[in-house]
Amino acid sequence: MGLQVCVLASGSSGNCIYVGNEDTRLLIDAGVSCKIICDRLAEIGVVPSSVQGVCITHEHTDHHAGLPVFYRKFGVPVFGNAGTVEVLGRSAKHSGIHWNIFTTGQPFRVGSLVVEPFLIPHDSFEPVAFTVRSGDIRIGVCTDLGVATDLVKARLRHCDLIVLETNHDEDLLLSSDRSWPLKQRIAGHKGHLSNRKAAALLSDVGCERLKAVFLAHVSQDCNRPQLAEDTVRTALSRVGLGHVDLHLTYPDRASALWQYPVVVESGKPPIAVDDLQVDKVLMDVGT
Ligand SMILES: [Zn+2]
Ligand SMILES: [Zn+2]
């Protein structure tokens, strides 16, 4: 069983991450428009109607803005925990969405992928990050967290790939013209990870098994992609993890497509997702 990951969009203007294997395709968050999701899925050869689940991390708009239209158009099963669903359910935009409610901390299955949601500290109702397993391959997707708790560290250990936010550079945030309350919110325990904090977390949880990291949710005003990359690369090299590939993510285009194991036939992704039959979604979650 292989696995493909592509960060279709990332940043405060919208987040959406594709995770798929030979028979199951999943989105984590749908924070950009339905059209953008469809266009970027097309770039990696994925038909939107073949997506078997959208898992929402929390109720901030940059994580679900495109969900209502994507849901109505394709009828894709949507997953969220009770806290997030309660908040989103109050908005007319989300009326009519049938939610599959998962319990934070309890793994559930979407097709052949095993998704495990875990709690992260962030200024929203019940924010989560996810690990996703495809056979023996395990990835972590963790954006929007103020601090790396022991739980976060435990969940991100032994991953083959980690999508982690490198939101801001601490000096650039301090010297930006943002208001003090906003600066405090972003840098606080329920805000966002700085480059330095993300680098420390990766140095702690990284191991021989870690092959790649996507640097996500990079602030356009208070960070520079090169700065984020350099900070993480330096920290990983110091602890003997110089082998880890670093990939940037973008608000306005899809990232590189990560695939493991790598069996590249020239010009063609190893998993021809277009041609696969859509399997019935198996869910162990309540509805
Ligand atoms: Zn966000
Ligand atoms: Zn957020």
C-alpha cells in the first residue's frame, strides 16, 4: 500500500490537503473555494467526485470556506468532531451538511485509510490535528497550534511524513504593524507555531523514519519561506536528520506531490488515481 500527499493550498487565505492511496482519497480541510480544490486536484490527476471524505480540523474559516459548495456538488462524506460541528452548525452556510461525527482521540476509518484525530492547543472550540495510516505508512498533519504539547509530540513520532505549520518568524511578527493583541494571540499558547518552535518540535520527534516535511500555514506578512526552510533545515541537521526532504507550501498553488514508496514511471504518478474504482466508504464513526 502506498501513499500520496499534496498540500493543495496553505496559509491564512485557505488550507486544503490531499491524502490518498490506491483505493481511498481524502481531504483534510477545505478552506479554499470548490473551484480551486477541483483545479488543484485535477493537477494531480484526482477526480473530485472520487474523494471519499473531508476531515475538518477546526471552525476557522480558512479551513472550511469551500466545504459547503464542495459538499453540495459532490456529496462527499464530511467528518468533524462535536465541538467543531456545533459551531459550524450555527451558520446558515453549513445548513444541510450531514456530518459524520468523530470522537477526538479515537481513530476512525475512511476506506483503507485510518485517521486518528488528536487535540491541539489553538483558539477554537475543539481543534484537532490528524495522523493518517495507509498500511505501514504513517503521516501527521498538524497546522494551527500554539505550542507542541506532549500529546502532539507523541502523535507526531514515528511518522514517514509530517505536514507542520511554520507560521511566523518571531522577530518579523514583533516588528510587524499588527496590533499588540493580535501579536499576542498569534505568539500565544493557543496561536500558531513560529519557525523556531516548529524546528524544535521536528528535531524532537524526527527519527530515521521521517522522510519529508511540508512547511505549512506560512504567514505572508510575518515570515519568509526561505527563512522557515533555513530554520528547520539547520535544526534538523544539528540532530542528524539532514536526510529529511523539506517542501514548501503555497496559498496560490499546489505543493509538490509526495509519494511513498517512490516508483516513478516517467511523467506519470505511480498511483493512477483516475482509473481506480471508487470503493465504498467504510466508517467506524457515529453520524
Ligand atoms: Zn488556519
Ligand atoms: Zn485556526
